[in-house]
Amino acid sequence: MAVTQFGKPLELMDMADPVPSQGEIILSVSACAICGSDLKFMSGYYEKPGHTATLPGVPGHEIVGVVDAIGPGVQGWQIGDRGVVYVYVACGECLHCRSGDDRLCSSPQYHIGLGNNGGFAEKIKIPAYNLVKISDKLSDEDAVVITDAVTTSLHAVVDIAQVKAGDRVVIIGAGGIGIHVLQFVLLSGGYAIMLDINDTKLSQSKDLGAHETYCIERFRDLPSDISFNKIIDASGSLDDWEAIYEKIEAGGTVVMVGYADKQMLNIPSLDLIIKEITVKGSRGGSLANIYTAIDMVERGLIKPIISTVAKLADANSVIDNMKKNNANSGRNILIP
């Protein structure tokens, strides 16, 4: 399923089977989850310098599959091995890459499903470096949720927000990211306060252990007696900064995971300084995060949350439903 025109539905297309070059693997796609970033790609959001995608382009970066072909120079993989895909294809030479954090590569090559064809397909071509081996302990559906939703949440909570026992954490947005952020906050010993505009999602959060839930549209509507020292925004719609800085404890931290087109942060500088508030961005997860996430899911510490599983040919219907009635917290998964 390909994007042939921004702002239009995906089109089912016949494409030639990819052929592996040096250091590459062909993966037969078993499943691919739909991320909010895929919807942004379809809308043309990434049509800007450094992010331009060639059309027609195949979205999808939350991928699990089976090795179908192996290119020259690839070691450690055999036909039939299962693996999940790591989205960032980096230069391998800059300071960030050499320091082990190629998410922040100074000269990124491309993102799988944006700069090259992704997982809304039967087969994809990826660098062998970007495939992480998994065991039969994981179902295909759980595995694709790990690649982004679980890994991104792990990075945001543990690496960036550094949630610890006793922290009181407000989580904004109980969607595919927020519902997993919640689990990591609880696992880290935090007190979890979930905000959303959908009662069904909040009910799911409560079932997973959220201590408090509030169905509100603006942050300032949060009850005045609620205390917290950390905020993790998984919605991309956080804009009520005056209320945030009024309510958050001094020395608190705000972590931005979600993002929206043309969203600007109107931050009151005086409050920022006087209360010593820290505002951080959190981008995806590292390769090391994926390995950790796989281990935590296999041990039953984190539960991947799934909303629907549908055929790849029905992708447009699933996406339309996501836009119109996004009432469930889990990931939507496509099967070729």
C-alpha cells in the first residue's frame, strides 16, 4: 500500500521484489503497526528539507518479519530467522553514532518507511544492522508494538524523564504511546495520573493500574489539589503552558514525546527560571532500548496493547477509523 499523492488514501500497487545489496537483508513482512507518524507522512507533513519522501512511497516502520534473502557481507542471519526493524538508518561515523546513539545522527541516511519503502508491503529491503533477532516467545502482534510504542515509551520514561519511586507523573494522552508510558511509570515506582479526552481510553488506563484518571480537554481543568513533579506528553497537543507552570512542582520536568504540525511552545520564561523547570524532548528509542524492551515483554513486565488486527488491503479503512473514532489505546496492526 503506497502513498501516491499527499492527502489522499493509500493505493494498492504492484512493485518489483527488492534485491539485497552489500550488507542488506530482504524481510518478508509478517506484520506492521500503524503509527501516527505514518499518518503524518500520508498528509505531507514530512515534505520539507531533510525529510522529503519520494512518491510513490510505502509507509510503515513498526515491522516484524522473516528473513527472505541475504546480501553479500551479511553475517549472523539465516533464511527463516525472525526479526523486528530498527527505524533509524544512520551514517555510523559522526560523534552521536560513535557514542552509541544513532537516533541523533548528524548525517542520517533515511528512516525506514520514510526515506525508503516501509512495511505496508509484503517485502522490504533494510540494512542488516537494522534488524533485531527475536525468538518464538513473541507473537508477531506483540513484536511490532515493541518496535516503537514500547521502545519509545521506555526511552521517554527511563532515559529522559528518569522516573523513580515516589515521582508523581501526569501522562497526557492514553493512546498507543501513552498506554505504554503508563506501564513504565508504574514499573519505575511512580504515581501515575492519566489525562485524556476519551473515557474508554481512561478506563483501559485504570485497568492497567493508573492511580488517577481525568477526562479533560485542557490542562488547566485538572483539579487544583493534584500535585505532581513530572509531565510526559504523549498526545502532541500540549499547549496550556501557563497552567502547566502554575501547577507543576518547583524543580519539575516536562517531557515532550508527541508532536503536532506547526506546534510552538509558548513557555513563560519567568516561571521557567524561578521554579527551575526542565523541558525535554524525547525521540523514539535507541537500538539498546529495543533489546531491553524485548526482554521486558518476554518476562511479562510490560504488556503490548493492541487495538485491531486487519489485512493490509484494508489499511485505508483502519486509518479512517483511527481518524474518526480513535477510542482504543492500543496499536492498529496490518497483516500482508
